[in-house]
Amino acid sequence: METFCIGVGILGLMGFAYRGWSIILIAPFFAVLAASLSHFGILPTYTELYMTRLAEYTKTYYPVFLFGAVFARLMEKGGLASAIAGKIMALLGEKRALLAVILGAAALTYGGLSVFVVAFVMYPFGAEIFRKADIPKRLLPATLWMGIFSFAMVALPGTPQIQNIIPSSYFGTSTWAGPGLGIFATVVFLLLSLGYLGFRVKKLQENGEGYGEAAERQRRRDRTLPPWQLAVLPPPYGHHHQHAFEQSLSLGLGLSLGRGGFGKIFSLGA
């Protein structure tokens, strides 16, 4: 029964979040629901477990989320995303818009940028590319997901994401272990994602659905964009500072562990 309540809480959280409900409002409710049949009791679980983990997660990741959101907003409002998207479309063409977004997100992910930051940074680029190719905007989250959270995160040999580092530490191998299998999985991921997304684009466009009415209003705007050579300068700069910030977080975590800073947390599990 406890597992059932946890499953209901997770599915309910996903469903309401997908429908646009604020995660700040619904997360505590479903946390209480999941803890309702716990043998620890609702109040101890909520105050000692949920709120403690929430504070730790916020302390660790809020600066990363804030950096990614602000950086993406600057790229969008400054016209830098539009300039880079225009150059990509000129090189690859509208027929390869899906491939351009997937490979762009995968390159940032494989380069070591946090997957959360990649999602923020790639959104304005992907939205602009989709607008130029008149691809329905509702397919953008799935396209970004395939570029960030699939082969570049777990399959490509040597990927520096934590999902690849943890198993290598556990099994005593390097992050480059199993290159043949990783490349095969990457090809399968790409073929399946491009095949499905291409099918959905074709079906939606046959039904008369494009990027949306906002795209037409955007096309009517006379907007001067910066040169794409200048627009590509901020992403590497942001990548460098974000990587340095993550290294400082890792160093702080290591020092805290070395001093027994998390002793109380581990003692709760004992």
C-alpha cells in the first residue's frame, strides 16, 4: 500500500505539473499523500524528510537554475538566439530543423554543461528554429528531451554527465567503457527519435497546424539582429562559468563530507 501511495503521488505530481499547476503548490500536497500510509507518520515525514531534502536541493541547484534561466532570457531578448538559429537554418535547411535542435542540445550536454542549464539555454534556439521551419511548437519539449536526456547523457562514450559517472564508479570502469554498445545505442536513439518526431511533424502539418499565430506576428516585426559571429560568443563564456560554479559546488560538498557535515543526515537513515 505504501508503494501504491508513492506511485499515486508521483503520477499526480506529473499530471498536474503537465497541466500547468505550480509545482510549489502541488508538491507538498502529493508529498503528504505519499506519506499518508507511511509507518513514520505524516508530520515526521513531512517536516524531517520532505522539508529537509527540499532545503538541500534548493541550496544546491537554485543558483544553477537561476543562471540558466537568466542566460537563456538574455540570449532570447538580445536577438542572439535568433541570429544563431538563422545561421543554422541557412546551413542545414528547414528540412533538418529537428536534427539541428537535437544535435545542438546533445553537443552542449556532451560538453559537460548541466542538463538543466542546457534545457534553459537551448529553448530559445529551438523555438526560433521551429518558428522558421513552421514546426508545431508543442513538439519542442520532446525534441529538446531527445537531445539532452537520451544518448548524450547516458549512451555516448565518455559523456561527463553524472548518470554515466556513477555506474563507472560502482563497476570500477572508466566513462569510456563499452564504446561499441554506446555508439549503437546512440544510433538507435537518433533513428527512433527522428523517425517519431518526423512522423508527428508530418501529421500535424497535414492537419494544418504550424508553429502558431505568434509566429506570424513575429515575422511581421522588423527586428535587426546582431551578426551570428558575435552571437556565438556568449555560450562558451557561460559554459566556462557554469562549469567553474559546479566545480565549486563539488568542492564545497567534499569539504562538508570530510568534516562530517552530513553526519546527522546519514544518522537518520541508520
